Amino acid sequence: MPLHDTQARAVFLDRDGVLNKSIVRDGRPYAPTSLSEFELLPGVVGAAHALHRQGFLLIVVTNQPDVGAGRVKRQTVEQMNAELRKQLPIDDIKVCYHLDRDNCECRKPKPGMLLDAAREWNIDLEASVMVGDRWRDIDAGHAARCKTVFVDCGYDEKEMSEPANAVVGSLDAAARLIIDGVV
């Protein structure tokens, strides 16, 4: 991965629920478990290209605990990520395969994946934005000193520790706010 001479701006993107459809059961989101369930959300391709054209690095940061729990093969997650790379101008993908009990630094809400990407890509975190659909994403963004955009999918789960800088209904809406400098 290239190191840049000047600090870059990035949009950190959660994967499931932001880029692709989550499987929602009883009001809770779950990651797809097979490539056949993996489907990009409407507007994602255009939004990702628009952000990239504006000079933002696009870094996916995703928790995939189903691998650590033995419910999904790592190869399946890597196939989904390869599909993202094929369809979107993604610069990097960071994945945490751990469970909460592993207490790692990479599992959101901890900011480890964002901090690692910032070191590798020379990213100015305060000029960057974390876009996510769950409290863990927004808390990780705040912990890394990024601006945050919450994609509200109406899940039934706990609230974020600190409110997001903006709340939208899709990545397309988030991209417009980011490009317009609202966030």
C-alpha cells in the first residue's frame, strides 16, 4: 500500500448496511453469509465514484465476527470483499474477524482499523469521515477523531455513545453531505 507525502482525506465505510444489504431479523442486522446473499445497495456505486472523484480515499472497515464464531468461512468474506473491489473504487479493506470477548483493538467500536489505515495511507483523521449504520461504527469514528455520518436503517439496538455529525438514509445522501462540506 502506498504511503503518501501529503495527508489524505478518507471516507471510512462500514460494509454491511452501508455498501451492501444486511439481512435483518427481529429488527437486528446480520451480515450476508454467502456470495449469493451479497447485494450492493441502490446508489452505492454512484456515491462511491463521486467521493473518489473528489479525492477521498475509500477505506472499508468491517467487523466480521461470524468468521471468528465459525458461522462463515473467511474465504466467503474475502469473496464478498473482492466483489466490492470489482464494483467500487475501494482503496483498502480492513476486516476484524474477532468476537467482543477477544478484546482486540481492531473490533469497532474501538478505532484500531481506522488508526491502522491512517498510518498506512497518511490520512488526516480530523479531515475524514466515518459512515456507518450501527452505533459501533459511529463510536469508532468518534474515537478516531473523524466526523461521523449515521445511515439510519431503523434497527432495534443500542444507541451510540455520542450522536453522529449527520443522520441520513443512504450512502448516496451521506456522499452528498460530505462532498458539499456539510460534514
